Amino acid sequence: MIQHYAGQSNEIAELFYRSIHEIACSAYSEDQLNAWAPYPIDYERWKYRCELKRPFLYVIEEQIAGFIELDPDGHIDCHYVHPNFTRRGVATALLNHVMEIALQLEFDRLFVEASHVIRPLYEKQGFAVVKANQVERNGIVLENWIMELPRNPKS
């Protein structure tokens, strides 16, 4: 079930950390993982971020199984699933939710910087690669893909 954020920033921060280190490890080096999601977790930063971004949460049996953020300009910022809930449709449900919101609000653009791990899901949902992207975190370069959903995606 998709819910609105209601103060669960610590749980979201831990989900983010675990998702990076337990799922994205298939496509990124240990140095990249540590730069992307350093330890210790900065809970204050996550509290601020969650209050600002107000992510959508997918909740299963009172546990956050995944979350996604949608900015007012159509940017999907974070999209992560807890390692205990992979392959259950959580990522797809969250993406479909923000795609529906974008459609209802008539966003001009819906776009994301997708990791190597989540790129196939976005492609399946009609997003196209605009270009390869590199971002630096703590002196380490991470690769991802800038992807955009065409205004009139083909079914």
C-alpha cells in the first residue's frame, strides 16, 4: 500500500543504506557504494531531506518496503526498495504511482538519474535514455543514466 511520508526518516535512511549496499552492490564497487551511502548514516540529514521531499512510501505489514521522491519539476530523485522486498512489484508500484501523479498534474517532463540496477525498470515503463551520466560523491565517480519519459509514450 502506498502512503505519504509521516515522519519515518530514520527507517527511510536505513532502507536507503541497505538498498545501496545489498542490492546495488551487483553493479558498483565497494568504494562507489561507500561514497553513495556512507556509514555512519547521517540521520539528521535524512530527517531534513524527508521533511523537504515528502517521499511516497510502499508499506507492507507496517514496514517500509520502498520509497520514491517526486519533485515539482518532474524529477524522480530517490527510488529504493528494501532488500527484504525485492521482486515483489514494490519498485514498479512506486514508479507507476508517480507516473500517474505526473499525468494528473500535467507535468511537462518526468525524468530520473537511474542507476545501472534500476535502469531496466524505467526502460520497461517507457523511459528513454537521454545520456550516460557521471556524478562525483566524496571524490568517487558514480555512473548512472539520465532518463526521461516522453510526453506521449508508446504502449
